[in-house]
Amino acid sequence: MDCLHVYETQTPELINKFGNYFGVYHTHVANEYQVRLAASNSLLEWTFVRTLLPNADMPLLRRVGSNGPLLLTHEQWMTPGSAPPCRVGFKLYSNEASLFGGNAEPLSFLAPLSVGASSRLEGTPSLYDVSIAVEASGPVVNAHVGFHFNDQHGVDVVAQGNLTGFGPSASGTPRWTAQQAISYDQLYRSRGARGNIGQRDSGVVGGQRLVLQEANLAPMPPTDWSAWRVWLYVMDPSETIFPAGRGQLIQLNPKTPKGSTSFCNPSFTVVKCPNQQSRQCLVVSYFLLGEGAGPGEAKSLVFYKPLEISDEMFV
């Protein structure tokens, strides 16, 4: 269960059948990556539900409003065997039952290559914001998207995109625009990230908008797999949509029982705690690279902790 993102189930019938939580993740099967869905009632033990997408990885999902559809974004390989080129993909599910049943809306969308056109490698998308807009043809989904691309030097660089007019009622092709996130990317470079800057996840904890970001301390190429680290970016109030490098940046130093040091593919979310639904828990997932992992700790790491938030937490 690589690159797991966790969500709270809202549909009573699905809770009764599968448990209080579901997650999207990818796994390598035969010669390709697949995006899959699993369910849990404890956050630590998971049951496979179904495969959602073939030849794809790095999935992330967001609800559009409190009771709206679910937007899945992912990395879509265009050649069999999960080989380049790679593009950012989107899929829309009308509700949780549709997701668990594997029934997407008629329209999926693959964003055309943009800032990464020369390498043909764009991926690891995240969603900073999703919303419903009403166009002449009906309601559509708009999204502010984070992703990365491989530049002319073979280094992964952060970018940002806008998806508009996506949905089954749209009158035409969804619109996609993208640009490099220069200031945000350079902030990490100034703090010692000399290699790839890749996957990120964003959300709100204690009223504060946060981004959890992976970055590599070693120069590229080739990739030094032991040099992946994770960073917490606390967004500035002036950053209303995308992180622009004006926030506070903190390199994290997670501790594991056997001393793993290389962490990447971060995700986080806030859900009701297992067996204590009146409390909120912060759930975090990392991928531990074998080159920097303690004995037996390589692969996926998932942990959660009850929140104790004060107003002064982010001062």
C-alpha cells in the first residue's frame, strides 16, 4: 500500500460493510503500477476493495464540498509497463458508493503536457482546493492543483495548475493551465534541497493551512535515495490558494523504533479517532526508502495521534 491517502467514510451503508475509513494508494502488480482502494476500521489494518486504475500511481482524492462528488487525481503512465510519457490525470466519482463500486462519471481527463513537455514527465499531483462552479451547461468542478515535472537537467521541480470546467455536464473539454512554482521551489533550494522536489499534500490543522512536502538533499542526477527528507510548510495568510514561498518552512525529523532516516511521499489528514469518535486524530503516511530505512522498516509507514490543539500552536 504505497503512498496511502486516508479519508473518513460518510455513507452509513459503506461504514457498516467496510468500516469508518477508506484509502487510495498504488501498488506494483506484474509489470505496472495500479491505483487501488482499501478500507479500514482501525487505520492500521486494511482490506483491499478494488483496483481503480491500471498503469497509474500517486493517487490523491478530495471531496468537492461537504456532500459533493469526489475528485481523484493521479499520475497516468501512457506506455504499458508504467513507462514514459507520464501525465496528470483526473477522474470524478459522484459519491462514495460510486467510488467503492468503481463507477466513475463518463468523463475522465488527462491534462496535456505543459511545463514538462520536453521530458514528457509530469505527475505526483495534489489538490490545494476544489470547488463547484455553475456554467451555462450546468455544474462543473474546478481545482487548484500541485504537481511536479522533470526539467531539462533531469531534476523534479514543483509546478502548479488550474483545472476548470470538468464534469459530466461540461459543454466542452476541461481547461488546463500550468506554470512552474518558482518562488516556492526556490525556498527549498535555499534550505538545502539540491535534488528532486516532488510529492506534497496540503490541508488544514488547527485552522492553519499546511503543506507536507518531500525534498531531496543530494544533487541530481542520479537520485540519492538515502537523502529524501520531509518538510512542513506553514502557509502565510497572504497565500490564499497556492504556496508561494512566503510561509514558514520547517524540516521534519521523524523518529522510528529502528532509526529510519529517508522519508518521502508524505500525506496527512484529520479524521475521527478509531474507537473514540468524539476526538480528532491526525493521520500521517510516509514511504520509507530502503537505502535509509532501519532493519525491517522499509516501505509504507502509517501512524496516527489524537490532536491537542491550542490557539498558540502555530504562533
